[in-house]
Amino acid sequence: MRRQGEGAYDMTLLVTVLILLSVGVVMVYSASSVEAYALYGSASYFLKRQLLWGALGLAVMAVLSRVPYATWGRWAAPLFAFTLVCLVAVLVPHVGIKINGARRWLGAGPLVFQPSEFAKFSAVLLFALTLSRRGVPVSDFRRGFLPHIGLIALLFFLILREPDLGTALSLGGTALVMMIVAGADLWHVAALALVGLPAVGLLIVTEPYRLQRILAFLDPFKDPLGSGYHTIQALLALGSGGLLGTGLGHSALKFFYLPEAHTDFIFAILAEELGFVGGAAVIALFFVFAWRGYRIALAAADPFAALLAVGLTTMVLLQAVLNIGVVTDSLPVTGVPLPFISYGGSSLVFTLAAVGILLNISRGAAPGVRA
């Protein structure tokens, strides 16, 4: 019987990620150059930092691709406990770093990270462990389903306090997919939806800024200079790109018309410069990522590896769906970056860490099954 880690890496997944990462580096430079020059006197200010974070993320990916995935089963609980400490600490005044009204960061100087990004990662590890253990099945409502929902609710509440509804929804969705794959009763899931959806609606209507985002989503032109501004500018960028785009580096909206052009709304600049063809190509690459990630899960040697692959793949995909949905006005604004492409530090590193684990799982596929 083949030992875990003896097989070859899933090269299709690796090449797909490297292409997405390369597109991201190019687009971060293009989308941020105007703002970078105006604020810091160097058009490559954000590019240099993205290259540093990308190099760190690739190094982490390379290391984790060599770490046997079974190792994460032993570290899942301690890492989750560390996550809870960080999520509480970030809410403490003078400890958590507050930017633009949100308290989401810990650290000092250039060494700053988002605990919510680590929360998604550690929650996937813990759920893969607990859902794959023999004993009480997740289909048992009181002893299996409810304890996992309680963990989701705890993380959801802490992240929501930052506030960061987009990441909270992404984490909750990922955990729920893992539970369904692990055998959760769909009637239990339906009951949760009946309770959860009104609760999310209450969270929205009780916070003015969230309610404004919903209203802007329904009709962004009702407040074109206020809550609907981001959406309208993103749609203008998408429309301006046409089929083939205005050309790389020739975006007009990045000249301070579209806020967050190199972070949350980078897909709009990409579609403006590379057109429908460029945007569709990026979406196609995420489909390839999904295909390989879930194929690795199907070929996994054991339930823990399968659920871990499902969770990590879903985590990345949900974030991509949320981001592109916001940019295309298919979803309300949530403030979620586009994986591999948006400018960002901790998000990029943890996403590449997830890819490293997926690559390691692909090496340990069950005998006779190819990923």
C-alpha cells in the first residue's frame, strides 16, 4: 500500500494557481500605480509589497506541500484556540488596529495580519478533524449538528464585531458545505436556514451601513454619490472594457474614480483593461481550481484528507464568488478580496498556505485513484 506523500503533485492545480498569482501581480501594479505615485511618490509602491507577500506565500506553500496532511489533525485544536484568542484580542482597544472604522488587524509596523483570515483556515482544519472522526455523526442533531453550529456561531459573532460580514459569511458557508459533505441531515440544514436567514436580515437592518449596502445593491443609482458610488463606478469599468478591453494599463477608472481599485474592486479594473475575454479567462481559472480541488477530495486516501480538501477549496471559491458577485452588482458590497489577485498580505499568504496543503493531499491519493 502506498504511503501518504509518495505520489506526484497535482500540476494542473499548481499551474492554475501560479497563473492567477501572476495575473494578480500585473493587475495590482496596473490598478494601484496612480494612487501609489500620488500618495507615496512611487508607482511601484504596492507592487513591491505584493511581490514580498507573494514570495512569502509561495515559500509557505512550498513548505506545507511537504508537510504530511495528517499533521494538521494534531494541530487543529491548538490552532483554533489560538484563533479565538486573536479574534478576541483584535476587538480590544489599543490592541486591535482600527482602519476605516473597522478593527480587524493585529501586529505592529509592517508585521500586521488579519485574525479573521486565520480563523477561516483554522476552522477548516478543526471541522475536517471533528467531522471525520468516528463516533457521533453530524447527522445526530443534538450531539453532532448543534455543537458544530455552535462553533460557527461563535466565530461568526466575533468576526461580525470587527465588523466583517463578508468574511463571516464566507467562513459560515465553508463550514456548512463541509458538514453537508460529511453527512449532515438536509432537514437540519433547512431548519438552520429558516432560523439563520431572518437573523442575518436582523443584523443588516439594525446596522445603518449594512442597510445602506443592501439598498445600494437594489438600486445603486438612487444614491450615486453615496452608498451606490462603488457599484456604479465598478459597472462603468466593466462596461468600458467591452469585449477586448481598453488595454493593459489604460484604465480610466483607476484615476481616483473607483475606490479600492487594487483591493476589493480589482476585478473591475481587470475587466476594464482586459475586457470580457480577460474577465472570463480569470473566472475559467477559478473553475479549473474548483475542478482540481474537489477532484483531490474525491481521490483522497481518508475522510480527514477528503474533508480538508473540500473545506480549503470551498474557502477559496466562496471568496472568489463573493468578490466577483459584488463587482458585477450580483451581490451587496461585502469587502472581500479576490483570491490570488487582490492586493493584500495575510489573505494571500493564508490562501497560498491552503494550496500547499491541497498539493500535499494530492500526493497521498488513494492507491489506484488519480487526482
